[in-house]
Amino acid sequence: MPFLQKSYESLDTLAEAIGQAIRAPITIENRHHQLLAYSTHPDSTDPARIATIIGRRVPEAVIEDLWESGILQEVIDRDAPVVIPARMAVGLGERAAVVIKQQGDVLGYIWSLARTTPFSEQELTVLQEGASIAKKLLMTIAMHERRIDAELERFFLEILATPTLSASHRERLNELAPIAVASRLTVIECAQPVTPQLAERLFYVLATQQAIEIVLHAIDGPQLLVWHYMKSDLPEEEAALLQWADRFETQLRDKFVEAEPRLGISRRFFESDTLYTAMEEARRVTSLRRKFPFELATSRSFEQIGIYQLVPELALRIELRFETHPIIERLQAYDVTHHTELVTTLEWYFYFDGNVKRVAAHLHIHPNTVLYRIRRIEELTNITQVSLPERAAVYLAIKAGQFHQED
């Protein structure tokens, strides 16, 4: 005999009905762990439920813990409710959870907070019934969301295709985006085209990020383009961004080893008219990180890549024979004639700020060999007498040559 009605007009009424039937607080969330509905609860509840209701999404730390422990995968794999022991390290009391699926696709979850007594078989059956009823409501929501997402993705790609916004585009963007918020455009670049399956997995990780608010996103070949802003106050925006980017890229690389994802983040902007420029900045970061993975391993934002910002233009000038550097030409000629590696040695001597031991370790040679080569470079170029700006120009010329060669 069913314990619930066959249908409910909303997820809120369904959550309340389940809660009354099993005498326990209920939450219903979508596949990205955003809160859709919850029942009333007594004064005593756990921190995870309170944070979920206040933030309208399950805390990121809770989601990560449930994945790492294998609990969330167990919930997804089983078609029956799963009783979950308390995980108070992330503020999660004992729970029962059941996944809501349609033809294998996850639509959402129903969670029940435990009481002082264990869940009975009857109560777990009520949760299972609730998942069946919720499926119809969530399918409608999911279809509506997918239509909106597809339309917004087309719109986002359209406005990123040109440096100049039309009046209609600007008007639509003003409706979508908050005014005068420090925004960023982040490119998540993969080593392979982003398939619909990979896109769904990327969106899942992106949607569970608590530190950012997403305005628009779109797939473009091997890249996921994301317009977002940090939830922190403006004075802390940059520090919060870098902290988030470090954590987020680590998550992506752990979860998508085969895709080899890397981030590129634009400078912050306040007007939608600069979206195209922001996209170019973010793409420049990913391009340079792809060319120079060691040097820019932890440089994720446009500001962090520093003088590397200038490398593509200088590489083009070298290609067109508009610009070169006599010191580099002199050392290259010596390397060819004497089968040495003076240019490479100078490159890493600059990079490691003259630390001979680090240069030797990186090049897998003896420190004395480095010292010998530096003395020979000095004899040929008087490099120690060159001003700091010119030394920077020499280093840039080396990197620009590599950028051009590897293209």
C-alpha cells in the first residue's frame, strides 16, 4: 500500500508530505546539489542542513567528502535508499538518501535527516516512493533548464564572436548580469574536444563551486568558457580568485586526468563591452601555459603570467623579421658552431634568478658546467653589464622564439 499520494503539485508539498510520513526533515536537490525544496524541521538540526538551506545548495566541502568517501557514488549506483553514517567533520549528521533517475540519468536526490531511532524499512520505502513521484516533477524542471541553458549558450557564443556588442545584445546582457560587479572570464581548456558527456561532468563540478557565481557559460571546441564573479568583497576579490583557481584546477585534474584541463582567467572587468577582450586574455593564458607548462605551471590569471603577456606579439615580429636581438643571435651562432647550449643555459639562468644549483638541477648538469657556460656567455655578450630592461628583453626574445617554433 502506497504511503504517499500519486502526485503533488510542487516539490515543496512533496517534501513536506515525505517529512510527515517518516517524521524526519527532508531536502530535495537537483543533480548539481542545488536546493529545490525542503520540509519544516525541529529546532535541532545539523550544520550541513542549515548551510544548505541558507545557501540554497549543498556545501562544497560536503559534496567533496561524499565523493571521496564513495558514499555519493553508492547512492547513485543503487536504486534503493542508502543509510549514511554521520560525517561530523563536514557537519553532516546521519542521513538516508535516494537518487532520482530517469533512464540512468541523475535528476536529483532526496535526503532525510535521521532521528534518534534508526530508519525502518517502511520509512525507507516512503523515501523510494518519494523519488518516483519527484522524478516527474524533476523531469519537467530539467527539460525547462536544458532549453534555457541551450539558448543562453548560443547567445553567449554569439556575443563572444565579435569585439563590438549590438544594442540588443547589450540590453539582454544588462538583464542577465549584475551591474558594476568585478567579473572574470575563465577558460577551461582540455586536451580533447569537449563532448556532451564530458561537458555534463564539467558542468557538475563547476556548478558545485561555492566561491563563484556563474553568469553564462558555453562550450567552444576543447574549451569551456565561463563568465563569473567571485562572491567575496572587492578588496578580497583577487586573493579569493587565486585561492579558488588553485583549488578548482586541482579538482579538475584529479577528476579528468585524460582531459588534462588547464585554466586561463582574464583580468577583472566591470562592463559587458569588454567580454571579447576578456575572452582573448583568458585564451592567451591557456595558450601560453600550453607552450610553457613548467614556467607557468601555477600561473592561471592574466596578471600572473606577467611579461609572458608580450610573447605572442614579439613572436610575430620575429617571424616577420621586424625584430630580433643581437645577443641571442650571437649565442645561437656560437651554439651551432661549437655544439653548446649557451642560449638554453642563459634562459634558465634568468628564470632561476642566477641560482646556479637550480639551473644545474633543471638541466641535469653539474653546477661547474653552468658556471663555465655563464663565463663563456659573459665573454661573448657582457651580459652582466646589460641593464635590467634589456635582460628582460633578451629573455622575452628567447621565449618568443620558442613560442614561434612550437607553433
